[in-house]
Amino acid sequence: MAGLAALADLVINRVLITFGHEAWSDETLLQLDRAGSFALNLSVVAGLVVLAFCLGSLASKRPADDRAGQPR
């Protein structure tokens, strides 16, 4: 989700608004700006959630493997 939101942010904010600002009305640019802001915020929040889950699983205790050290 973070990757898709970052891609939407890239397309909206960096491509559509930058290259199309002369062709569109102010109302359309305002709507695109709002959509781009939402996509940027969504990518940040999704990235933070993923980071929290990754750090949580890394920090959690894992049960000891009972077969460790035994020959196969």
C-alpha cells in the first residue's frame, strides 16, 4: 500500500500538476493538490505501520528450536 500511494503521489504531484498546470482550471488544480496530499500522507502512514510491524517482529522473542545441535 505504501508503494502504491507513493506512486500515486509521484504521478499526481510531480507529473500532472507540474506539467498540466497551464491547461487546467484552478478548481481542477486544487482537487489534484488535495488528492496528491492524501496520497503522500497515506504513503507515510502505511510506511510507518510496516516499519512498526517489522521492528516488532524483529524484537519479539522466538521460541528456542529444540532440534538445534542435533545431527540430522
